Amino acid sequence: MTTALQTVALLAYPVLVYFALEFASARVVALATLALVALRLAFLAPARFAATARAFAPAALALGLASVLTLFWNDPLSLLLAPALLNLALLAAFAASFLARQTTVERLARAQVGELDADERRYCRRVTALWCAFFAANAAVSATLALWGTREEWTLYNGLVAYVLAGALFAAEYLYRHWRFRRYVGAPTDPFLRRIFPPRR
């Protein structure tokens, strides 16, 4: 299985779990999930292992914890709580970055554009806080559906709605950022956005 297919499988986790639980016990599904996580880590390129493993850590932690609990109890509830655990892990990672020299969003921005001025650094802190709020809300909805919703509602939200909401938030912030700062560094969207938001003289 290629790395790309493993990543797609992890993104499709809610849908895969929904169908897998129709044909197998929760313990078997948990073993398969642990195998998928192990394969994802095993296929990391040695040169990029540290950076990629760090980025993959929240997903590995959430899926690993949910799967281990399921192995003991053979109850699908832990598997259903995995998306909520993932959002909580992401929330913890983003929130912890406020204690570092650079927030998570600032590190990502510096990797793309280099140095940032004071206004851009303040903006990165606000965006980091915005994503913290998103992860907290997403975790609450996901956990509520796992505990009290139907499995179909859980699958629809975690397998589609949550991704649409995250994509909408990312797109809105991306457009706002280009409107506000007008910085273009060679991204594929730059020619289009330059027409809408011309660089300030």
C-alpha cells in the first residue's frame, strides 16, 4: 500500500469504520486500524521521518489510543470517539504552541514566506486561536454524536461535514489573508488572487 493510499484510508476512517463494523467485531476493526497506523509510520521516508512523524502524531495518538481501548473492551464506542480524540490532540498541539516562540500557524507561514513583520505575527496568533476554537467545537460535536447519535449521523459528520467545515474555514482564512497582506510567493493560486487583490504599491 502506498503512502498516498494509506493517507486516504486514514482520512476515510469514519466511513471505513462504519462499514467494517457491519461485518467484523470492534476488536478486529481495532487491530486493522493499528496495522494501518503502523504501516503509515513504516513508510515514512527516512530523510523526512522526524517532521512527518511529528505532523502525523495527533492522528497516530488518537487512533492508537482508541484502538487499544477497543482491544480491551471490544466495544465500538472507543473507535467512534477517535475523531473527537484527534481534534483534542490537535487542539492541544495548537494551544501549546502559544507557549513557544512561534505559534503553529506562524511556523507554517514562515516556511512559506520567510520573515514576518509584527502585524503578520499577531495575525498568526489570532489564526492559531481560531483553529483552536474550531478543534474544540469539532471535538464536542463528534463526541456528542459518538455517545448519543446514530452511527449514520456520526459517519456523515466525521466523514464529510467536518472536512467541509475545515475546508471552508481554511479557504476563508486564505482569501482574507491575501486580501489583507497581498503577499505572493509563487503559489499556484497567486495569478488568480493577484487579479482580485493586486499588490499594494
